[in-house]
Amino acid sequence: MAAPFWWLLWLGVASPLLVLAARGLGNLSLVPKVLDLAGASLALALAGSLLCLLVGGGLAWLAFRARLHPGWDVLLLSAYLVPPFVGALGFLYALQMLGLRPYGVGGILLAWTAHYAPMAYLLLRPALEHRLAPLLLACEAHGVRGGRRLRALLPPVLPALVAAFGALYLTLLGNFGVPAVLGLPAQVYTLPTLAYSRLFSPASPDPLGEAAAVGLLLGLLALPAVLLHSAPVGEPALRPLRPRWPWAARLGFLLFALLGVGLPLVGLLQRALFNTFSGAFEPAFSAALALPLVRQGLLNSVGLALLATGLLLMLGLLLAPWPEAARRLRRLLDLHYLLPGTLLAIGLILVFAPTPIYATPWLLLLAYLLNFAALMLRAVEVGLEGGVERLVGVGRLFGLGPRRAWFRIGYPLLWPYLAAGVFLVMPLALAELTLSALLYAPGAETLGVAVLSALNGGLFREAAAIGLLLMAFSLLLLLLPRRGVVA
Amino acid sequence: MLRIEGLTKSFGKAGVHQVSLGLGRGQILALLGASGSGKTTLLNLVAGLLLPDSGRIFLDGEDVTNLPPERRGLAYVFQDHALWPHLTVLEHLLLVMKEPRKEEALALLERVGLLGLERRRPHQLSGGQKQRVALARALAARPRLLLLDEPYSALDPVLREELRLEVASLLRAEGVGALHVTHDPDEALAVADRVAVLEGGRIVQEGLPAEVYARPNSLAAARAFGRLNLLPVEVRGGQVGWDGVVWPVEGVQEGPGFLAFRYEELVPSPAGLLARVEASYDGRGERLCRVRLGWGEAVVKLEALPGQEVRLAPVGLLRVFPR
């Protein structure tokens, strides 16, 4: 396709970020005041990434050595599927139950590790199987042990470790939900929550400009990690390695699931089901669902999730026969998938504030589409590169026209990958908070926003009840088949 | 029916350069050569999966050089089968037939020995069965020309030999021409009417299989068929000599070169060159000996025991290729 077309598209897709950068540069006077905060945010993201890498990488290593059946992954996936802010809410209540103070750095790191260590696992296990299995086999066959074994095994996995660290860092740096639940009430800020509070600060002379400046800082901190990001690895073949310490791997997985899902679940259940003062059994679900904000949020979240997923599915279907275009567009949209959502949201406000779609659910829809499109296109890409593109080509070679080749061969084979894309995007859209916390408006609230404002309004039991519903929905996804697409 | 003129495609190390070929109706041409010699690239150019930098391709007199693959009327049997995982055996055939008729498809399946398996999908088939499906699909398309890319390399030896003969006779019965890429000389000898040897993207020799085997015109052509000894020699006046025994040679007539001969080209002869048997072993149905000749070690088809000394002479004129 013509180069000018792609340039225009790039300009359109990148415009929120460009406008944000321009506006942020005009408010640089704010930067020195928040520099120490940016440093703290950076340190927190680095520490969290390291923690997740240690826990997730450790579990990956144990599972790799134990030749643990992939069925056990369900235990880790369950923690990963629970939306981070819901997990944070669960930890908040559970730790309060135990008489601990959950707010601040410790609570944030705990909630992050519970949610994102599985992401490190999902990124690293295939790398271990791909790269290390044959090398470990050679080490065992030739009696290479101890330090020499480490020297033989560590360098080949180093790129995967660095890439996983980069991905974790990007995610944690941009994460809004966990620090919003566990940091804001204690005045512990990260850059995304700082941008949020600046945007809604009544004391600020130019809230949008200040939020843009914070966003710019966030983008600068995120940029190096975007360059580290690597393409996903396919499904590995299992090697005939001897299982080692299988009990340790199983114990590790069980403990992780107990801590990462069990603990917040107990916290949420206790709050949602029992009266805080009398201790009597008194489920808060009907009270929660009676709140107008929750009803509106439920309606908007479900509608937006369905609409965004449906539109992205159509985009995937339309683009699949043009793999080169799909790849180019995905690379373009990676911008909004990899960079913190806070940047996209502030950028969209800046671009669309003068238009009628501002403060409507349509702006949220646009934000979701830009944020999640890369995920759906990645799913399509994995399918195309996993053989679908070639098998369609074989059909063409045998004389099938393009339409027939796609309808008889391409789409039926691509279907599982598209479904994987749907199951990736749908739960993210349903429990979205980062974008909607900044973009919501009266009548355009989401479930995430409803939870957050219930929490801020002291409606802890109602927040727990909605959190439980979101958690239950997320865990239902465990029953669905997954394929090929990771993180 | 297939004519290739000056086909060139720069394609990393496996490109092709100035390739010209002709193939008559119902003929099978084997493309032989080491990996990276451009065999598969040539096949993909004919298929239209790649477009050439220059040169032309004609099918039945029609210039198809710039036609997309689906308009060329070809069929392709891939090394890894490239079957469609979601379709049954029968659906594979029906999908590619110009006028899908179930009876015709079933008759074809019977011919390749797949009757009774028509409802199975690829993952329910063995390697040999998958290969037969790939083949039946190719025949069902009633192609003008069949392209085969190392179709039997994943099969066990018995199945491989069985299938390649079956397929060759099937193709001849249907009058379908084929371009058959292989690096297995036995396969080329067994199925092909003609052989073209590729090296570095160029055709170094083309001709009848037995002719190319017996009279290779280059080191690459000689190597392509295996069973080859190469000994460093000095040629003087069109002869090589050792210990007073001289053999006239063709090829290099003066200076250094490689004396090239196949295992069966030296035989015991009282006037021959003295050779000592270093080791002996059973080849496939023949006795082979590793012998020390004047210029070095060589493998010779010979009934002898280690330690024995024999006199050997060539059965015809041996060739010397430039070093």
C-alpha cells in the first residue's frame, strides 16, 4: 500500500501522544516538583519487576525441572486473570482482617507480585523449554555441574530474562489500579495515580497541563523498555528430561495460588458476605447492584467490552487476508498497547475535548479500541505465522480463488486464534480501569470506576461485592480453551 | 510442455542463475543437487510462489511467468505434506477438483491405497498415509504439471521405495509431467526420465539419469550421485601413473586434478595397480572394500578380505576434474 497512507495512519494513531508531548512540554515547570515522586515511581516499578521476575522465574524454573504438566498452569493463570485492582481490593480487606496495615509500598508490591509473577512465568517457561531443555540435556549427559552448568545455561536465557523484565517494568510502571486502591488513600503516589489526582485536583490552575507533564515523564521512563519488548515465543515441544523435585514445583504452585488468589478471595468474601459491625451473614450484592453508579457502570462496561471485542474481531477478520498490512498496523498500534494507558487517556482528552464525543462512552470505546487492537492483531499474527498463511497459499496454488481459499481454509483454521484474541480482550475491557478512571464522565462510568468511587465513598462492602463478581467472571475464563497467545 | 528460459532469481545463497530447461508431456525431470543449490527455489519459481528477476516460464506454450500461482494449473507435493488440518481426506480432494465428483475422488483414493480412510483428518493418519493424501490431492487437481519437493524424505526406506515407484507409474498412466526435487540419487535414478544437476543455482548437467551417473561432466554432477572416490593426481600427457602402471584419463590432460571414479569402476585385473585391502564391509547386497591405492584410499566393489593385496584396473576411461 502507498507510503503516504501509512504515514497518515501513523499520524492519526500517534496524535494523542504527540499532542500530549506538546502540552507536557509547555508545563515543564511542574517537573522539578514531581521529580522525587517520579524517582519513587521508577524505583517501585523496578522493585516490583524484580520481585515478579524472581517469583515467576523461580516457579518457571521449578516447573521446568519438575517437567510439571501444563495443567498446573491453571493455578497461576487464575491469579493472572483476576483484574489487578480487584486483587488489590481483596488484599486490602484480607490484610485488614489479619490486623495488618495494607496501604503503601508493601501492599502495592504484594498485589503486583500476586498478579504479575504469573506473567513472568508465562513469558519464561516457553523460553526455558525452547532454549534450555536441549542444553540441560547436554549438561546432564556430559556431567557438567555447579558453576560450569550455570555458565552453560545462564547466557542463553539472558535475553529472555531481560525481555521479561522489560515487559514487567512497562506493565508495572503504567499500572493504575493497584496503586489507586492501595496507594492513594495513604498519599503514596505513582506517576499514573499522580496524573489522575492532578487531573481531578480542584487546587490546580491547569489540571490538564499538569497531567500531561506527568504523562510525558511517564512516557520517558517507559520508552527504554518499549525497545526491549520482544515477540512472543510459540508453544514448545517437551523434551525427555528427568523430572527433578516435582513436589517442590507443586508446592510452589499451590502456595502461590493460595496467597495470590485464596487470600484476596477470602478478604472479598468476608467483606461482601458479612456485616462489618454485627458479623451477621448479610450479602451486599443487592445493595451494590441497587447503586445507580454500579448499574450504569455494569451497562457501560458490558456494552463497551462487547462492542470493542466485536469490532476488533471484525478488524482481525478483515485484515487476515492481508498479513503484511496486519503486521504493519499491529506494530503501529503496539504504541498504545505497550505504553502506559495513562498517556493514551490524557492524549485523547487533549485531542477530543473540543469535540462532541468528549465525555461520552464513545470516547471510551475509541480508547479501548486503540489500547487493545494490538492484542487482537497479535493473536491473528500468531495464527497466520503458525501455518494458516501458508496453508491458504497452498490452497491458492491448487487453483482456489482468494474468497474460497479464505472461507474454506483460512478462517476455519484461524478461528481458534481469533477466539484466543477475544478471550484476551474481553476480560481486560470488562474490568478496565486505567483509561476509564481518566476518561469517565457522568453517564459514561464503567464498573472499574464504580468500584473506585464506592471505595472512595466508604461503601467498602459494595465494592467487595462488585469485586467478587468481576473475579468470578474472570475465573470463568479458566474453563475456556486457550491457544498460542501468551500475556 | 514446460519450457524455462534464462530464469534468474537472486535469493540469498539459494538463488538460481540463467536456468533453462525443457520437459516433454508426461516426462519426469529430477532436479538433483546439494542443499542450498537452488532446487526448491527453482520449484517455487515455477509454482509462482516466487517471481523471477529475469527469464521466462512457459506451460504448454503459454507464458505464465507473471501469472499468480492459482492461474498456472499446477499441483505441488510438499516435503511436509501441507495438508489442511480441518479437512477430511475426501474433502482435500473435492476442494481442489475443478468439477467435484465424489465417485471420481473415491476412485483416485482407491488408486493410492487410501480407500476406507476418506473420513479421516490428517492428525489421524500415519506419515505414509499423509504423503498419499498429498499425492492424491495433487492428482485430483488434474494439473498441467506436478511439482514434488523431496516428497519421500520423511518416510521409512521401504515405504519410500514402494511409493516412489507407484507414483512414477501413476504419473505416467495419467500422462502428467513432473518436476521432482530430490537429493537422493537412488530416487532420481528410480523415477526420472531425465535428470538436471544444480550447483550454486546453475544447471551443470542435464540428461538421462544413467548417462549423468556414468559420465558426469563436472565434479558437482559426479558428487550429486554419490558412490564417488576422489583422489588427488598429477596428469601427464593425458595419463595418470603410479609404480609403472599408467591409466589414460579424460578431462584434465595436464597438471593437478581429482581422479573421480565410482565404487564399481575399478575391477581386479592382473595388469592393474597394486592395492591393499584395509577393511571390508557389506554394502546393500554387495561387498565393499576400503583399499589403499598409490594416490590414497578409495572404496571399491570387491570380494576380498582385509590385509589381502589385489591388482585393480579401470573398466573404462576414468575422469580427472580440475583441482
